[in-house]
Amino acid sequence: MKVVSVVGARPEFIQAAPLSRAIRTRHQEVLVHTGQHYDYDMSEVFFQQLSLPKPDYNLGVGSGSHARQTGEILSRMEAVLQQEKPDWVLVRGDTNSTLAGALAAAKLCIPVAHVESGLRSYDAHMPEEINRVVTDHLSDVLFCPTPTAMDNLGREGLSQRASLVGDVMYEAILIYIEQARRESRILKELGLQSKSYLLVTVHRAANTDDVSNLQGIVAALNAISEPIVFPVHPRTRSRLKEYGLVLGAHVKTIEPVSYFDLLVLESDARLVLTDSGGMTKEAYIVGTPCLTLRDLSEWIETVEAGWNTVVGADTVAILQAVRHFQPSSERPALYGDGKTSLHIVEALERYVPKQSPI
Ligand code: UD1
Ligand code: UDP
């Protein structure tokens, strides 16, 4: 079996690590990097740290508007797929790389598998929601991380293509957490004591491209007295500058960190404040309470379990939760058995093509 795996943005590199290993034990993988993320600390650092194979193709699309970026990936991906003629195209999550990879394959009648399928915010203004809905409907096989995702697909008539396999980022944590603890020096470098700082990340368009939301978050961070570590996504850095927003000295704004450093920062934080989907899950898995800096979370199980609270970008709501939010004493396992990538490979092997994916 020949599988083309499409990656382009930071969380896709992390997700690709366990999957790539599992595919390559029995099959041929062709790794395509779209080039959506390209800075060293948004891309190359993950390939080095996670020993990901060097991409067979780098489409080099870089940044741009949604249409330009998606269109460039679509057209460059088509050429790769025509050359490689794979049995499967594997896409993940909800980025522009995900959508363009799935669309290029579907148009060439190449079966598409979507990993981390079935998440929904039901917010049509969110670029990721558009990407994930279209990708799910284009894909032949849908791999869901949670029962909620399965239910969401059921409501759209997609149950027959869907299977519950657990979460591949949970598997990544199981594989890498001990190594991260051994190798990371980040706490020492930043002079942090365990459980006595907050970890913050912000990168969603709804926060970065809306000045009042970014202002609301910055005002909350400035009003907190505890030390804060804030690895800043490049898009957020440019917006903070553009809007003239300044963070207090107790907020250590640093460049994006490696996956191992991030895992250690998450594990040792008293609280994670984030609009990141990946970090919401990771905080739960490592047992750190989380405040979601959005108006909803697709990872609703973490909220229901009492470890995540949705506070949006409202300064008062953030500050109240920073002071008073207490996680529940129970933390049930939510993300499968840790063998998600094996379940995915086995499902691809078993697949019998149907008449039409659409
Ligand atoms: C993208 C995904 C989002 C995902 C996130 C992971 C889409 C629509 N969004 O958002 O779902 O959560 O990746 O981090 O696909 N930039 C750099 N260097 C880089 C990459 C980006 O400077 O290596 C800057 C550019 O100015 C770019 C901006 O960040 O315009 C946004 O990058 P982009 O990939 O378009 O979206 P993300 O916000 O990263
Ligand atoms: N991450 C990282 N360094 C950082 C910030 C995030 O390694 O400075 C990792 C994090 O562990 C998580 C993933 O990147 O697994 C999440 O990516 P991001 O927040 O950019 O996107 P999302 O998950 O919201 O799509």
C-alpha cells in the first residue's frame, strides 16, 4: 500500500510522527509538506525532534490569503498525486493544507482518509470549520478521536464512513513525554518553578484579527500577578505590534517552543490558557487545568469532565477563572487506548472501495 501523507502546519507534524512510524512498518509512505508553516520553530524543529522523515516533497506555498494558499496547495498537490499515484491520501485536522490535500485527491478519485475527523464548532465564520466540514464530506474514511465526533458525523449522514480510533496526539504524548522530561531544559532556562506559573498561547483568527478580543486577553494577562510564559505564534506577534499592545514584565513572551519544551511547560504549569485545540487536549492528558480563550471548545469532553472552562476573550471572565477555577478530582481517559495509529493502518488495509466517495 502506498500512502501520501499531507502535512503543513505545526500540529500536523506532531500528529504525523506516530502515524508515519506505523505506516512505514508495513507500507510505503510519501510525505508531502505543503510549506504552510516554514519558520524553523514552526516546522523544522518538529522534524528534528520527532525524527520525522525528510519530506519527499515540499510544495513551498508559504503564507497568503485563504484562497491563494489553498489554491496553491491544490494545484501543486495535484501534480504530486499524478506522479505518485498512491492508494491513499491521508490528511489530518482542519488546516488549509488538510482541505487542499483532500480536494486534490478526491478530484483524482484517490481515496482520502481524514484523521481527527468529526470535530465541529458549528461556527461557519471559523476557517477551520469550513475546512473540516468539506474535508469530512470529501473523504472516504473518517477517523474520529471521540464519541462526540462520531455523533457529529452521524448528524451529517456520514456514520458509515466513520470509525472511533482515539486520538493520535494522545499517542504522541505517550511516546514522547518521558523523553521530553529528560531532555527539556526549558524550566531552568526560564527560571520557573513547577506549578507556580501560567502557560498561555493565542493564535486563532477570532482572537488575533479582532483587536478587542486581543485587547481583552492582554488586559487579563497584565492584571495577573503570577509569572506567565507566552510562546508567541508569529501571527500573534505581528498583531500585538500592529495594535500597539504591550505585555507586562511578568509575562515572558518567547518564540514558539519545541514540542518537548511545550509538553514540559504544559505539565508543570498551574494553569494553561489557550485557544489551541491541540493544547486543550494535551493539558487534559497531562493533568493541568485549562481555560479556553474562545467562546466554545470542540474538545467538549474536557469541559464536561471539569478540567477545562470556556472563558472567551473577556478580561473579567478570564481573571475570575484564573483565581477560582478548580478542576474536578476525576480525570477519565477520553482519547482511546494509545494505539490510534495502528487502528488507522489496519482500517486502511481492510478497506474495500465503495462506488463513489461523494
Ligand atoms: C494554521 C491553521 C490553524 C492551526 C494553526 C496551527 C488554517 C486556516 N489555520 O493557522 O487551524 O490551528 O495553523 O498553528 O490553516 N507565519 C509565519 N511563519 C510561519 C507560519 C506562519 O510568520 O512559519 C505567519 C504568517 O504571517 C501567516 C500567519 O502566521 O500569514 C498565519 O499562518 P497560517 O498558516 O495562515 O495560519 P495559522 O494562524 O498558523
Ligand atoms: N506547540 C509547540 N510549541 C508551541 C506551541 C504549540 O510545540 O510553542 C504544539 C503543541 O504541543 C500542540 C500543537 O503545537 O501539540 C498545537 O498547535 P497549535 O496550537 O498551533 O494549533 P491547533 O492545535 O490549535 O490547531
